[in-house]
Amino acid sequence: MRVLIQRVHEARVVVEGETVGEIGQGVLLLVGVTHDDTADDAAYLAGKIANLRIFEDEDGKLNQSAVDQNLSALVVSQFTLYGNARKGRRPSFIDAAHPDVASPLVEELAVRLEAEGLTVSRGQFQAHMDVSLINDGPVTIWLDTADLRGSA
């Protein structure tokens, strides 16, 4: 799984003119799933994300997590995180998992984040989503479980 984490003041997902997910301060998570990802990957990432110290403490240092500050997460599926543009001009998305695999794992990540103590809002899987956000910092972190398994 790949997750692009953006620390935000606020974020929102709109589908066909209707807001389907919205948070105030917290993290916007753009989530991609590949073929060999599992629920264990979602569980690991949930713990990592919820406790990642990317928020300032009283001294202005990045020493607090979203859980420490009782913040929210907005989980948005994004298969294009597995886009490969090494050849040609049109990216290949062959490394992205089929929706039947990806959808339950994105939901598993959201559920695990809730179990970690975060308030979680969601985008809409397989919809054309308008995602808006106000970056905080900006602070942007990339996590990829393939790094944990020792592959690129």
C-alpha cells in the first residue's frame, strides 16, 4: 500500500456537487493499493499514520501525533499512486489492485485508524472526486509498505 499523507488545516471531498467527506485539522490520506497488499499492511499503516509525530508541540517541534492532538483523518482512495510513467507519455496503472481487492483494504485502513483513536471521514471509492485542502506547513509524508518488505 502507498499512502501520501498531507497535514491539513481542513480537507473536503465532493462528488457530483455533494460533500461526502470533510475534516478540520488533521491528515488527508491519499491511499493506493497494489496486488499483494493485505489487511496486515492496512493495520501497520494505520498505527504508523495515527502515531506519526508530524504536529507541533508547545515548543514548536514536530513531537505530537494526530492521536496526541485528537485530530481527524480523511481517507481518499487513489489508484493513480501506482501509476508508472517510465515509458511513453501515458502512465500504466497495471500495478494498481483491482477495485474488488482495493476497496476493502482502503476501508480496512479507515477502520483501523478509527481503532487507533482518530475520527475518520472517507472519500467515495471509484467516484470522480473533487478533493480540496488547505495544507498545513506544508507537511507531506510518503509511506509505502513495499519499503517494509524490502522491495522497491
